[in-house]
Amino acid sequence: MNVAFSATGSDLNSDLDQRFGRAGQFILVDTETNAATILENTQNMNAAQGAGIQAAQNVINAGADAVVTGNCGPKAFQVLQAAGVKIYHTQEHETVAEALKALLSDTLQVADSANVEAHWS
């Protein structure tokens, strides 16, 4: 499974970014091979609008099967869900590595809705 983690840095020890659409970047991890790829998100960090939708499209285009993030707004959630991408919210895990471990141990639950309003920053 390919999982996109919203991240503040470029390795697994980076903090999990609590923002989805305006995350610094995404770390795409193949859970079968442990290979990690960086997906830059700088174009959306300062976007006036549409950051969540564009970020969602970027992780979909990169082949993500799931997203792990702190918060995901309704528009991004809808785009991800329509593409069959599972969304996991977590605010308990500080680093991408901790969130990955939680995901692999089945302690994260698939979200059934967005957990913040539109234009959350």
C-alpha cells in the first residue's frame, strides 16, 4: 500500500504536519518495501484557495492508496474519497515514523468525514 503522510520535513523522523492542503510536503511510503518518496507541496502552502483540492489531486496522481494527516478539510476529503483513497486523521503521533507505526499496527481508524472546516490553516 502507498501511504502519503503530510510532513514538515523530508524524512520519516519529520513531524507530521497537522495541515493536509498546506502541508510542507508529503512523504509517500510503500508499506511493502519501505521505500519513501518526497512529494513537494510548496505550490499549495501559500495558495489563496484550492490548496486542499490540489494537494489531494497530487497525492492521487502519485499513486497514494491512503493519506495520514492531522486535519483534512471537506473539499480535499471529498476528492480523496471519490478516488478511493482512505483518509486517516491523527493528532496523537508527532512524527511520520510514529504515525506509520500506528497505521501498520491497525491503531488508526479510517475517517468517515472531514475533521475541520474549509480554509482551516
